[in-house]
Amino acid sequence: RKTMNPFVGLLLFLATLIYSYLEAFVKLFVPAKRKSVSGELVLVTGAGHGVGRATALEFAKRQSRLVLWDINKHGVEETAAECKRLGAAVEAFVVDCSKREEIYSAAEKVKKDIGDVSILVNNAGVITAADLLSTQDHQIERMFDVNILAHMW
């Protein structure tokens, strides 16, 4: 088995390092072209408030078509109204992402009535303020249902 000469290895490392620094320097002044999301069908879960709402508004500003899901009817409708004011086509759904059947049902309705989702922002999440030992079993199960299992469904 042959081993590489340490000097050759060092030269290769230095060449790679210099190339990487030059590439990063060039990218400082020549930014990468951003992908257009105009017309893309974007589904945002947890769109009723917080990061989900902010994300939906950013996609609305970029003329994406939006599908918004949230467990909170008032919140998701409020986000939808704000997105519509920005000129976006929006459909809002009340979906409990801890329930697999609701996810499947809403996803089928979106596919059938609106079309194939091209961008999914799986933002819905649940947290508890208590430390782990003070968290009740049903709260832990709900966190797993929304924060982990919903991403699979």
C-alpha cells in the first residue's frame, strides 16, 4: 500500500485552502443569483403567527401562491388576509399537525383542488416552558407528534 508524500499532501491542502479563500472573496462581490419563487405553490405549516406568518408574508411579497396551515383558525385567516393584501393567491386551512389523518386529508385536498406543492415549509411546532421532568406525558407526546412525526406525514 502506497502512502502519499507528506510534502505533496501539504501542497494539496494549501492549494485547496487558497482556492477556497479566493472563491469566498469573489462571492463577497458577486452574489449568487437567487432562485425566483414567483408562481411556486408554497405550503407553510404553523402559518398563524410568529415565524410561520413572517415566512408566509415573505413568500407573498415574492408572488408565490400560498397554502397556509395552522391549528388556530383566527391566526391562519389573519395571515391569509395579510398575504392577500400583498397580492398573493392564498388558501388557508385549519389543520392540527399532531393528527396524521388531518395532515393526510388536508394534503389530499390541496393536491386535488389547488395543485402539487413545490415548496414545503414545515414550520409548525410545539414547545413547553417547563423543564423535562415537570413536563406531563401528554405534552411530550404532543411535542413529538407535531415536531417530529408531522414531518413524516
